[in-house]
Amino acid sequence: MLKITRSEQARCKNRGYATTEIVSTGRKSPMQITPIKPSEHAFAEANLVSEFSRLLFVSGQVPADANQIVPPDYESQYRLAWANVESQLNAAGMTFDNLVKATIFLSDRSLINKSAGLRRSILGHRTPAITIVLTGIYDEAWLLEIEAIAAA
């Protein structure tokens, strides 16, 4: 388990890094996610996670619903892929507040500019570390796929 001292926590706060505290019963200290260089586009350059006891690794979530129906437009696909990530988080007793890192695989460079505003509307104030990869995606109907890491 990664532990940081109170002085390190204070130094992060003094530098303007927000800290998300997730309180869990039966623990001495709450888990904290401290974004390093957070952006207005709903991501941070890095996240320092301390006092956690569980990690969740979410496999690539695609823009298909339970009936394997894929919406035709990018915004709907983007929202559905994130909803599928959220479903996996919820299954583990977590929320977007626990999200530490996400990798977003895009099928086309032209989709990058559309992503930041959508991500902000979904994640709100949360700033996980984000990597965007341009790649050929397994199913040609999918415009993106999202994998994630969360901690609690």
C-alpha cells in the first residue's frame, strides 16, 4: 500500500492539487486520490493514490448495450461506453469517484476534439489520468473502447 506523510499531503494541497477522499468504514484513514496537474478537460497528468485497500482493473468497455446494439453516432457511443465503465465500477461497490486511470481507444483522430467536452459532462469535477490511443478497433461499428483502473 502506498502511504504518504501528512507533510506530503499538505505539500500537494499547497500546490493546488485537489484531493478526493473516499471514506470507508472500518479503516483508519480514508483513501485519497490527489491529481497531479489537473486539467479543465476532465483529466490529470497523474494521480497519487494513498490509503487504498482494493484495486479494480476494468477491461475495455465498448459502446454496445446489453442487447449488443451499437448507437450510430459518436456522442451516444461515448456516453454508452462510459456507462458500461460505470456499471463495472458499481458492480465492485465503486463510482467514478474511485476512477484513477482510463485509457480511451479511438478509431479516428477526428474524434479527439469531441471527447474532452463529453468526458467533462460525464465525469464532472473528477480528473483521472487519461491516455488516448488511436487504433484500429476490433469491431468496425465501435468508434471507441475504454478501459479503466479504480481504487478504494
